[in-house]
Amino acid sequence: MMILLMYGGRSVEHEVSCSSAATVYEQLLHCGYELTCIAVAHDGRWYHQKHPVIQDSALLIDTDPEAIVSVHPQEGLSCGRKSLTCDVILPLLHGSYGEDGTLQGLLELIDLPYIGSDQTASSVAMKKSFAKAILAYHHIPLTPFHLVDLHDRSPGTDRELAQFIAACGYPLFIKPDSGGSSVGVSRVDDARTLEAAFSLVANYHHHALIEPCIEGIEIECGVFAAGGTIHTSLPGSLTPSCEFYSYEAKYGHTQLEVSIPADIPDEDLQQIRRLSKRIYRLLGCDGFARVDFFYDRRRRTILFNEINTIPGMTDKSLFMRLFLSSSISWARLFELLIEQALERHRLKGAQVYRIGTAEEVY
């Protein structure tokens, strides 16, 4: 079984992707898979990595001009005059141009099987306000939110913003509507720092999502689909030693208090698992994902925060620790994810064939 691992990318989460790829690369080799790698540089060019190198817990990128990869719809990938063959693609590009459906759409055009959600589910999950609107319609409990178009500020929209702030009060969290790893996120404790937070978001996206600060702990639950069944991990809780779970807290030297399973009543743990499955299904996800919640111990309330369709898999990430604590090994997870990807590709190919045949008949 040949797996093509893709990593890097054009987003601000490029370095996180390289770290995730290093962890997964080593685990795939350990599980006995054959591997080939394509790295996406900051400028968006694809490079075949003939001799992958791991340094400082990250998979490096060799930008040799002779290793540039070309894409051929319905034919696949090539490097120079040589075709790059694989059985399945594992994309580990976090953020824009990797996790947001753009890459998934391209892989559909190439007609190669890949692990993970398709272009629609990836796009919806990445756009936080879209995902929340869909889930709110289906009565999933979630944090209140308000969306601000930073390119269209007017007295009317500022009035709506003021009303939302008056209803929720400070502190608030302001974040890009698309993105991950807490990049561009600010905690705002009063009106004086509001515009500075908007300016930070504008570096990454033109829509800012505003949410109130929720008292409680953050709980994460891993999810994946295989053989028509949605599986969930034991939910785990994490508490950073800093003010909030920032990029530095996730990938730097900040200490995290992690508990798997989370130290909450068992019935609430089971409710989080049920909600994770429902959210995964409602958003049309496939492959792996991580669903994040806020939990208020005093009120015993559970609120959806966000979903990640390509969760971080660095040595600091919680995703695989959740499954390892749930007695699902790396080897078993890869096996099930690959089977799911190949079956989805087979079914999609069969559907296209049937449609084409019907059109020819009529």
C-alpha cells in the first residue's frame, strides 16, 4: 500500500503542517506502509520529496526545481517525465488552501482517492460562521456569535455589534472566521482594545467572528468514519497555564493540563460523544475530525466551539492521544481511514459511470 503524504501549504499554519507530517510520517513507516511525499512550499509550488528529512520534529521541504510536481486532471501527478503513483493520498495541510476544500476539489479532479472530508464539508467546517449557522438550525447547543465584515463597516453594522456586546458583555474573543490553531485570535477585555483585535484579524481574513468568553474547560473529541459507522474517542479536557489556548499554548512551551477522559460526569462524556457524531454527520464530514466544546462544570452545560477536519497531529496535539486512550492504535486508525477513502472513491466512480451510461441511453 503506497500512501502519498501531502504537507506544508500556503497558510499561516504551514509550520504546524510540517510538524504534523513528521509525526504521521514516522508512524506510517512504523506501521509498514510505503510512502511518498509531496511538500507544498509557501509560494504554493508542489515538490516531490525523494528523500524526506525530519529536523526539529518537522518534515523539511526540499525546493529542488527538478522536483516540481505537475497536476493532470484525470491522469494524476507527475514529476518531470515520471508519473507519481499511489494508492491513496493523505492531506495534512492545515488552514487555507489545504483544509478549506480547495485541495480536496483539486484531488477530485485528479480522480485520486484521499483521506478526509470532501470539498463541501471541508469548506463549511473551515468557515466557522457557516458551520455554526447550520448547527444552530439543527438545535446543537453552541456559543453565541456575531460576524463582522471588516470591509463593510457602517453605522448600521456597528449598531448591531454594539447590541451583541451589550448582550454578552466583556471579555470577548475575536477571531478570523476561517482559520485554525488560534492564529489571529484576541481576548478583548474592554472597548479600548476592540479595534486592535479587528486589525489583527484583518491580517488573515476579512470577516471577524466575535464570541463571549465562556466560563469552563475546553473538551475535545476525536471522530472518524469507517465502514458506515461513526467512531468517537474518549473526550479529553485541556487547561493551558496561560490566559487562553493560544497558538503558543498549542505548539510552544506552555504547560498544558490534559485529562483523558475529561474529569466530568460519565453521562456528560457520553453526551459529548453523541453530539460529536451528530455534528460530524450534519456537516457531511468524512475521514478524521476533531470536535471542540466548552463545558461549564457548575451548570453542566456543553457548548459546541468548532470542528477541525484536518486536526493537528504534532507531538503536542491531543487528537491521537484521545484515540490511543480509547484503545485505537495508529495502525488500526490508518487501516480504517484508508479503507474508508478507497470505498468512497469506488462508490463515487460507480455513480459517475451510471450517470454517464444513463445520459448515453437517452
